[in-house]
Amino acid sequence: MTGQTPSPDSAGQARQSIWRNWYSLAGAIIASGSLFAFLFLFTLDMTGSGKSNPYMGILCYVVAPFFLACGLALVIGGAVRRRHELAILRGLGAPQPLAIDLSRERDRRILGVFGGLTMVYLLLTAVGSYQTYEYTESDTFCGMVCHTVMGPELTAYHRFAHARVACVDCHVGEGAASYINAKINGVRQLYAITFNTFSRPIPAPIHNLRPARETCEHCHWPEKHTGNLERTLNRYLADDANTPYSVRLLLKVGGSGSEHGRPGGIHWHTSRDTKVEYYATDDKRQTIPWVRVTDKSGAVTVYRKKGYKDNPDPRLVRQMDCIDCHNRPAHRYNSPDDAMDEAIYLGRVDRALPAVKRTAVDLLAQPYATRAEGEARISDGLRKKYAGAKGVDGAVAEVLDIYRNNFFPEMKVDWSKYPENIGHLDSPGCFRCHDGDHKSESGGPVPATACDSCHVILAQGSGADLAKLAPNGVAFKHPSTDIDGLGLSCSDCHNGKNQEN
């Protein structure tokens, strides 16, 4: 009847909406605040205002959506709980089934609003999910969010040849399976960071890194015959005059495929026609007592280091690929020796400062507990020795820059923690196998143990000596002739600390 006054019970029931409860109210506040934060941060991200902040992506695409979802869940959970309470209060014992009658204008209006909000939410979820995926694949996320842990790797990454190659191209790879595996591994890393259980320094090599043929060889064509590459190594002696001593040489890089020439040179190790396998007894793959070579005819030759007679576990035998020599392609830390040679050659440190190389290397090689301590002691040491000398300010600035880019005391990271296998100067490298001590059953050593197997020295010394090219090569002449005949390898002395070389 029109104008009829509702009964007290019906009026009370009308006022007792399932949405009117503290849980749904709290959820609505959380959801609305999170939605506002998402839209605000999303706008900043799209306009570029927050590009320099590495935490923008996490706040916008991970944190804000998480709280939005929690708020909405609380709203719905509170409504369901309140519906049960009202049913009990009304003596029904159980909630009445939800009924939507599209013949009623109110139900149609509610359904329309709900459908519209659902579409908006799904759109925002899709955008947020995609942006979250993109952000977690970015170099910023990999290197800057966990800045204490990955700061050294990010610094080295930006300084070398692969700075424009995304981290995930090597560390994750293509496809959904690679992405999922990487994120599962990321959860373990997040746990280690949260509870401060991560290793210092970060262990290397990464034993679950994808094969080089799935990563490196996307850009570096292994079948291409490269031939020889000319290089000039500019060095300076650790004497008072910082005497230059350079070596011009040809590297016999060769190629690994027969399409552009016969496989040979250094790249023969990854030839498609030959399989080289090895077993290392340490995690850093520096001690290799066992090598197996299978040629294209199927003939197998096993080389063992003197004293090693065991047969390794087949699961621990690794087939050699690019990364076994180029093991620091994107995260290289220069030794003090190498860094100072480069700085003097480029004119960043004045060679007129007496014994500046030896002094700087000695300061850089000292152990420091913190970066601040290292910077202070290096600066004080140089200024004290060269007080009032011309060029001291430039030398201090350059040596400090070397220290900041290559030494990270808090993470116990420097060049000595990561032996580099390309060559044999600062670490054994090639001599892990080509040391003359690995013999086959017939008694023959691993081939190519002589110096001219991998390079030809064209000239050495300084000044006019470097213009006297010897096409067929000359024997290497060490500037410190008193070490000849001692049977030392390069890495026995060139370790960044022994400077009388």
C-alpha cells in the first residue's frame, strides 16, 4: 500500500546492510588508499618523473597492487561475515542464497556498477602485471634494488663491453620456463637478503647459468673464422721512473667452425667438430686434474694431471664453452696493476710522479674494513708522499676512482676474489690445463703448451724497440731478467701485490 509505514523489523533489516561492518570499512580505506597510490605512482612512472628512483617500480607495480588486493579481500570477507551474523540474528540459521533479479532496476544498477568496476580493476591488474614483469626484468631491479648485495656487480657491469646487454639476457634467458625458474631462485635470494644470510662475496661462477650457446652465441657467431687479432699491452714498471714496457702481439683466436676456415686457434676449444670436457675439484673451477677430448671421428683422449688417477663423477664433468675462458665478460674487476697501467697510459695519472705506480698499487692492495677507511687512507698516503707536487690532485682523484670501481670492502669484493680465465697473467687461466703436467695414457701432454701456441710476440719494450717488428715472432723477454729460469708462471708474481716485475 502506498504510503504505508514500514514495520520496525523491516526498517531495522534495511539499515543492517552486510557492508556496514568494521572489516569492510577498514578494507575500503586500505583499497582506496592503495588505488590512489597506484594511480599516483603510475602517473609519475609514465611521465618519467620517477625514472631515477629504483624503488618506483616495486612501489607502483608490486606494493600498491598487493595492498589493493588485500583491501578488497577484507571488504568482501567482512561482508560475508556480516551476512552470516545477520542470518543468525534473524533466526534463519543460515544465510539466504544471493538472488539477482534483473527485472528490478536496483539490481540492474548494482550489477552495472559492479561490472564496470570489475573491468577497470582487470585493466589495472593487466597493466600492473605487465609493468611488474617488465620491471623485474630490468637492470635497475637486478642491480639497484638490492644495492648492497649487487652494487659491485652493477658497477662493473656499467663499465665494460656488455653494458647495453640486459642482465636477464644471460642470467634468465627466453621463455616462460626460464622466467619461472629465475623467479623461484629470486625468492631464495630475497630470503637470504631479508635475513642477511647471503655470501660475501657473491659466489662465482654461477653453476646454474644457462649454456653459452643459448646466450652468448645469439650475438657472437661461433662458426665465423676470426683469424689473428693484434693487441698492444701497455705496461709500466714499478721503478721510480715508471718506465714504460709494452708488448705488441698477435692472438691466434682462430675459429670454431669449418664454414669459414679450418677450426683452430683459441676458439678451437668450442668447435662443433670437437668436444672438450673437464672436471674441476673446486667451486671456482681453477683446479682441473682431468680433461677429455673427443674428436670428430669419435676418438677419445683423456689427460690426467700428475698424481690424479680417479675417474670423476660423470655428473660433475662439464663440457667446455665460451664462459670457461670468458668467465668475467660483464662483471670484471681490474687488478691494481692493470688499473694503474691504464690510468698512466691514458694520462689520468702523471708519470712524472716518482714511483707513483708502485705507491698507488701498494695502497690499493691493502685490506680495508670499509670503503670510507680505504678512501681516507689512500688519499692521505698519496698526499703525504707527493705533498706539493704537481699532478698530485689528479692522481688522488684517479686512484680513488679506481678504488671505488674495483674494491667493495663491505661485500669483500675485489679482483682477487674472481679469478679471470682469459689469458694467464693474474690467474692461471689457460695454464689450468696447458701446464705440461696433464698427460694422456700414451704419455703425451695436453697440446699447445708453448708460448707461441696462442700468440706471436711482434715487438716488446719501449720507444724504438716497438717499431722493430718481427713477423715470425720473438721470445718473450721479461724486464726483470733475474727471474728467468726460476720456472715461475705469470700469475705467481702478477697478482697485484708483488710489484718488482
